[in-house]
Amino acid sequence: MKRIVLIWMAAFLMGGMAMSQHARRSDKMPEPKVRAERMTERMVKEYSLNDTQKQQLLEANLALVAKMEDMPMHRAKAHKHLKREGKRHQLTDEQRAQKKAEMEKKREEMKAARIAYDSQLQKIMTEEQYAAYSKKVQDRKAKMESKRK
């Protein structure tokens, strides 16, 4: 009886370790093409787009995802281990100013890419579809602003 209990406990612990390993792998972002396809499918369903619009939207999403891929999105995750250990990377004033300028440049690039994407969407979608999209974007912005406060 004791052996059976020990075998079950060992199997349970091994299964738990295997599941935790799988969870770590799923933290990674999917490939850019997969992300663009998911965005397209979601928008096709949400805004009732036709096949021509779907193809044009996929091309626009692929371009957007390609531009955004090299942007520093998850800075906090990259330096999480330093916070956990209580260490902080000390920057000189010159390095801090340089980093701030780089971040501002990236922010402007992201903003320009988003404006170009929105203008493409305006050409692809009908007025009603684009109005629904704009309303959803505004709602999302308002929700994020309320979470910040």
C-alpha cells in the first residue's frame, strides 16, 4: 500500500514539473506572421469584413507587426531578475539622457507606424466599419487610462 501511494505521489510530482515547463515556453510571443493572421481573423469577425478587405488587412497587419517587432515592448520582463535580486543598473547622466532620446525616437517611430496603419485601415474599411474600429480603440485607451490612475 505504501508503495502504491509513493508511486502515485512521484507520478503526480513529475506531471506537475512537466506542466510547469510547458507554461514557461508559452510565455513567448508567437511568430509575427501568426500574430498578424490572428489580428486579421479577429478583425474580420468583429467588423464583418469581406474577402478582399481580409486580404488587404492581412497585408497591413503583416507590415505593422514587422515594424513593431524590433520595438522594445516588454522592458520590465527583461530586467525583472534585477528587481527580484534588489539590484538596479546605475546609469550616468549622459547614459540616461541617451537612453531617454532613444526611447523618444522609438516612441515617435511607433506613433508614425500606428498613424500609417490607421490610414490604411481607413482605406480598407467602410465608414461604418472604421467608426466601430475607432470607437473600440478609444474605449481601450480610456480603459487603460482609468487603470493607470
